Amino acid sequence: MKYLFLPSNCKQFKKTWVILAGGGSVRFGKATKALALLKGLSLVQRVVIAGQQQADHVYLNVHTGLASNERHESLETSEESKTRALDLKAYQALGVPLLEELPPFHQGPLGGMASAWQQLSDDWLLFSPCDSPFLPTNLYVKLQQALQAGTMPLAVVHDGERMQPLYCLMHRSLLASLQNAITEGQLSVKRWIAGEDHVEVDFSDQASSFVNINTPQDLAKIEGTMLLISKH
């Protein structure tokens, strides 16, 4: 099977980027990690900006429950319900279309990827997480170039030390495999990728661009580093 791109200068070619923001932010405490501020901009807003600089269309995969009329009233407090509503409002303010997580819920990044494929008609989607505020400006084009031979359905970032499975450019033909993995409860993105034909793309000279923020302590550390850099 050939997995062909149209030439990047072809008018019919559209680059589409999906930001995965449907996780539970468990290690970030009660706050919604994607909306945490870093130097005045939320983490997800920084990723949206990176996507808009490189792609024609940017979408945000979320699980607010409200956008899909999912019922939570019996399970959550009024404060939690208020937080959900505020989160949805903040996501909508970013100005990019939302892709609400589809059932089955709480399936991690694989669930977000599968949900995106079911709501979009593109042949190729680039996925990235919402908590990496320093993405390289050549992320899309470099992954695309690695797939020009048309022999692979998937290109994944490698930072020189390890594969970064959440930064990938994927062909629609992999949707069925994604859904099978979810059905079987095999939710590790890294393990799923290892079982598929893929190419790992060397970003070792930009490894720091893929730092992600998991905890409030991570955020404070990065803020401190940015402050030091700005003083020099």
C-alpha cells in the first residue's frame, strides 16, 4: 500500500494538526493543565500558535463532557461542574474548532486520536500534546518529508534519546488498528506504535523543544528558567 502525500505546494494539499487535550491532568492537581499559564499564555494556547504557524487547520481534542451533552450531574459537585463550564469557555476562546472526545471515554491519547479520526475527513493528521510549549517551527514539514517515499503510514519524533510517541504524523488507514487497541485495553501509545510500520524522525538537535509539563513543579521550573534567560 502507498501512503502518498500531495506535493506540499499543491493547492489541494491541506495540513491538519490535532492537539490532544482530553486527559485528566491527574498529576497537575485540581487545575486543568492545558489552561495553566506560562508567561501570560496558557500551555495549550502556545501549542495552538505553533500549529497555526505550520498547518492550515488546527483542532483541539477535549473532554469537557458539556460539548457532547454528556451527563455528569450525579457524579460531580457544583464546583466541579462550574470548572467544566469555565474550561469549555476557555477552550472556545482559543478560536479553533473543538473535537469532543467520543465514547468510550478515558482511553488516553489513543482515544483522543481515534475520536479525531472519526470527526475529520483528512487522510493525514499531525498529533501533539497540549503541554509542550516550545514546539519546533519545522515539526510538520520534517515529519512530512520523512513520509514522502510513501511506504510508511506513520512518522514519529525521536529526540535522540527516546521516541516521543505523542508527536506524530499519521495516515487514516491506522484508525482500525487504534480502535482495536482501545477495545483490547492496550492504551500505551508507544507500544501501539511499535506494532505498526513507522519511521522515527531525528529531532536530536531540537530535543529541548519537546519538554512537556506534567506538574505544577514542572511549570514553576520552566518559568524560572525563562526568567533567567530573559535577564541575559
